Amino acid sequence: AIESKTVFGFLKPDHRGGEVITASFDGETHSIQLPPVNSASFALRFLETLCHSLQCDNLLSSQPFSSYRGNTSSPA
């Protein structure tokens, strides 16, 4: 992240055995343990919450989207 300190500010530490991430800011290296991921839906909710906190809601959504299909007809 460009602003690691900001991202770290939105993460809540969890000591149940999740992934540990580190970042350097303010002249120090900081670490935080994330909650363990026990399902795809949990991971999606975690990422949606983080994106909402970072005010980038459009980056990730649990809502399905239809793929863009351009003009598929071939010229005559």
C-alpha cells in the first residue's frame, strides 16, 4: 500500500493463528496477525469490510457481475 500506516489502522489484530503481515512506516517495522480464513465467504467479507473502510467500495463486491460482451458478429 502507498499508505501502509492507514491500511494497518483499519486492521484488527487477531491471535487465533491467521497470516502475519508486516509493513514499515514511521521508521519502524510493524506486524499484525490477521484472523484465520476458514471459508471463502469469510475472506470475502473481510476484504469487503477493508475496502469499505478504505473508501474503495467499488474495488470488490460480493455481487455477481455480467461479463462484457462486445460485438461478436463477424463482418459479412
